[in-house]
Amino acid sequence: MDHQNQSSPSGIVIIGSGLAGFTVIRELRKLDKAVPITLVTREPGYFYSKPMLSTALASNKSAEQLVSSNAEGMAAQLEITILDGLDVTEINTASQTIETSKGSIPYGKLVLGLGADQIRLPLQGNAAKEVITVNDLEEYAQFRKAIAGKKRIVILGAGLIGCEFANDLVLGSYEVDVIDLAPQALGRLLPEAAAQALQTKLSEAGVRWHFGTTVQSVDRNGESLTVTLANGTVITSDVFLSAVGLKPRLDLAKASGIATGTGITVNRQLETSAKNVFAIGDCAEVDGLVLPYVMPIMQAARALAPNLIGQPATLTYPAMPVMVKTPALPTIVSPPAKGALGDWKINTVEGGLEARFESSDGKLLGFALLGTATAQRGALTKELPPILQ
């Protein structure tokens, strides 16, 4: 559906109606009230908070209740055109047009806010196709429908999303088993002692952990699923949720000859290898970094918006701690940079744990704060070096 006016050849076209796309638009409108902006999306064009998907059950929010504004509302509020329900099939960088399922759209500047897909591991068994992922509002609605009236849920993946869903589900009185090949939860973010503290609290809440193994097969057995692990353990469940991580959506960029690495390669102005084409959010890779979190998107949008209207700006990343939404033990982590030299120092405090990653000369390079120690977030963040200067 076309909300507002059609695209202008000199206007800005944004593909993707996630947080990245809408945040860039908000930043643009702070700088320029008049530049024509068209948002193209395969989704219905509504705005919702994706981070709330993994905590909505305990807060008694349905998928519909997570929508804060529909497409008509967003188009009016931001004075943009929203073309929803459209698949983009090609970017013609020479003619500066995109081809969609409903025709060609010209652009002056193009922003790729394509997001990322959930990684789906190849699983054996006659119920492998019943494995659910939750990566958007429609998938969340399907998940809620699948677990209605059920009690037992298996989660593959003990990373950030897996742990958040596990906590949310046990708060909803579900029986939850979490499986991960790693020896601990949040293996890429937390030192062992901090992970153990979080695991203990989630265990007390009802989560059952299965570390150091993976799923061998998922089979339908009447009304239930039989999940067989590589270590021989057999779990009977009603629903299987996969949350093993994200992979940037690269197909459109690759097909259009735009350079990609782990993500769509961009410089510090968020420019891709194609003239007048930019990328932001979970699909973008800046200086080797793909950061699928809220704060990096906000930083990138503040740098991208001025560049789109001819005002040069360079992206920088300050230290940006990540909040893990696990009420059983609130956790905030700012992991050290990849390859950083140092050691974790653990300090157990009443009601929590403080883990500091320090260099040999005592400089703070990262931290993990759990429970009451999360109160130290502000003070410790000031000590951290920037991620990207």
C-alpha cells in the first residue's frame, strides 16, 4: 500500500522498516523537514520494538500490543512515503533505481537497512521443519500461537536471545530446556564466573541447561516432540525454538555487485562500494565490526543522516554496554575488543558480581555486571576506551 506520495528521483529511499530504517528517518527529519523520503519494506510498515520480542510474554504483551504505530501513523508522523508489502529484487546502481515486486523506484540516495536472518542449523528428524525462529513480529505471533496451551519448550542456543527467551518463558510458567555446544551461557560475552552466576539464577527459576552438546534430531511423536541430543540425552517437548545467532542479509547487495564481507562493507560515512548507496544496522559491517544491538544503530543513524544530505560526518562508536534482559539476574556487559590482552578480575558483591577485564597496566578494557553490581554501569563505562574512534 502506498502511504503518502511516490518516490522522487532526487529523494532518499530506505529499504527496511526495522529500527535502523526508522531511526535514520527520525535523524534526517531533525536536519531536513522537506527532503523526500520513501521507505520500502516487505513488512506491513508498522513500528515496534524488536528487543521486546524476547520479554513480551512475562509483560503480558501480545504481538499486536507491541506495535506502537501502524504504517499510516508512521508516514504521517515522519512525513514520508511508505511502500509496504514490497520485495526488492534488484538494485541498479547505474540508473539509480531499485526493482520491486510492483515496479521500479528511482533514488537519489539509497539506504540498505536489510537486517539479519536467524541462523538455521541443519537438523535431522521428521520434525526438523517444525523448528521455530523469532526474528520479527509476525514470527513472534506464530510462536505465541504455537506455545498457547503448551508447557514444554526447548531452546537451541544459550546466547543473549536464548537466555532472554528462557527467562521470559519460565516466568510464564513454561518448562524450558536450553541446549548449547558451548560450555556456558553467553559464551561470547561473559567470563566463566559471571556465566555461572547467571546460569544458577536461571536454574533456580526453572531453566534446565544442556551444555557441550547439540541436537542430533527432532522427531514428531504424536502430540509431542522428541529431541535427541548428541550426548544421548532425550528431551520430550512441545515446541522447539532456535536462537543460535544472526547472519546479515547480503543476497541483494551481492547480486547488485556491492562489496560484502561478514556484512555489507561500509566506510565510516556508512557508504558502500556503490555510489550513493549506504547501509546501516544488522546488515552493515564497519571496520570489520557487525554490531547487532540498539546503541550502535543509534550512533550510526546520527552519522548517516547528515551524510545523506551532503553534510559530512564520520561514525564513531563509544563504549556501548549491552543489557541482557534476564530479570532472574539483570546483566550488563561491555566485552573487551577482539584480541584484547588482559585478564578477568572477579569481585563477588552482595546480590551480584562485578567482572573487570583489565590490561597488564590496570586499564579497564571491558566489564560484566550482574545483579546489584549493574549500578556501576555508568561509572565503569566512563573508564572504557571507545570501540571506534
